[in-house]
Amino acid sequence: MLAALLLTTGLMYLYRAVMNKSLLIRAFAVLSGSAFAGLLWNMFKRHMELTIFGGEALDTFAKLGVVGYYTNQYFGLSFWIIILWSGLHIGLTLFNLLQEERATSLAARSMAHEAQLRMLRYQLNPHFLFNTLNAISTLILMSEKESANAMVSKLSNFLRYSLDKDPLQKVDLRHEVNTLKLYLEIEQVRFEERLKVEFDIDKSAEKAIVPSMLLQPLVENSIKYAVADREEGGTISIRANTFASDLVIEVQDDGPGMELAEGELPEFRGVGLRNTRERLEELYGSLHTCRITDAVPHGLKVEIRLPFEVS
């Protein structure tokens, strides 16, 4: 056993040394190393038989001669045992390498996934910030300094909240609605009575967890196309309820609506909506739906269906 252990240890070092070489070199190393190790092992076994048992072994030694005796049973047993051991060793080594590569690949995919989510989430801040700063600039030009100051103060509170939250974090819907109300306070300074908002959040849905800052880009889109461009303003409705094992969220406006092509917005519109759909795809895959449809009698409705989860 000690001899076999020493021989196989030597083979392990040999195989490790040629692991990164070409296939031809590795194959040659396995065959030649196994042949040599098998021969040494066979010679050791035959010598031990000769030393310990004598008698019949001496007769076989006299009959076959030195070379014949020490190579007897080599190709019938020793060589193939070493070859099988080599195959098993290499197979286990490759399996371990495969597992390491898989773990590395999964880690890389996880990092890429998180990076994608962070990118999509942080894209919302410049988009929202540009619109708000533009509105503040307009108020200043119109000498409405009190409204501008109020908007800046509310913007500061909203940004402090949004920047403090991890983009990968999920929050309960009650918390998300309260955050949305911070955003709406900013827009209320800008649009006053032209902006009307209705909330209908079912009690059972309030404890469901959702991606942070999920509702804001949907409402921002409605404000942009259903309120800002209309002298009479518009109404935005936010509803949420549970159905079976799902959370259903609807954001609907009574604006002029948009021309949809198979449920998709034109390429140049709906940046926030496209961003939201990409975030949901990254987070939930096929477990969610996000539909954009025409509202009745007019307007646009976004319906999101997510797995109902609680923290």
C-alpha cells in the first residue's frame, strides 16, 4: 500500500504539472506516467512475492527469468489498474475545476445582475431631476419665488430618501406609497389644482414588498403626458390589490392616451416605463407581467402583476 501511495502521489504531481499543457502532451503524460508507475508497482509486488513466499515463486522466477518474472501480470493487471486510477483522478480534478468555473460564472452573473439593477434604478434620478429642476427654473423666471423655494425644499427631502435607499432593496407597498406622496408634493407645487391624484390601496396589499421607487416613474409618465400638456390638468389613479397569490398594481390617467403598437410605446416616449419594465424583468423574469393598455374612456393604464411577497 505504501508503494502504491508513493507512486500515485508522484503521478498526481505529474498530472498537475501538465494540466495547462496541450491535449497531446497531457495524453502522453497520462499514458507514459501510468505505464512507468504500473511497471514499478508490478516489479515491487513480484519482488515481495519472491521474498515472502519463495517456493513456487522461485520456480516461476527460474522458469521466466528476471525480465519475464518482473513483467509477468503487468499488462494483464498492474498497468490497467494504474490507468483506471489515472482516469478517476483526472475525472475528479476536471469535475472540481468545472465546479469552480461554475461558481465563478454564477458569481459573475450575480454581479452583472446587480450592476444592471443599480444602473436601471439610478437612471431614474437624473431623468426625474432634470424635469424638476426645469420646473423650478421656470418658477424662478416667473418670479414665483415662494413656490420655487417650496419645490426645492420638497425636492431635497425626496432626493435624500431616494439616495439613501439601496437600489436592490425592496420595501413594503405602504412605504412605497408614502414615498410617492413625497414626489407628488413636489409636483403639486408646480401644477396646483391641475394635478388630481386618487389612491385606492387595499389593506391586504399594503404589506406586500415591491422594488423601491417602483411607482414614481409610472406616475411621472402620467403627469408628463396627461397633466403637463393639458390646460385643465388631469387625474391619476393608483390602485393596488391582491389576487390569488399575486399583487396587482394599476396606474391610470385620464389624459389623451398614446398610440400603442402591440402594447408598446413609441421608441421616443416612455423612458420611465421602459426602465421600469427592464427592472421588473431583471428582478422577476417570467414571474411578472407589465401591461400598457388604453384606459376607458381615454387615457393610459399600466398594470403590473408581481408575486405577492411579504418581508
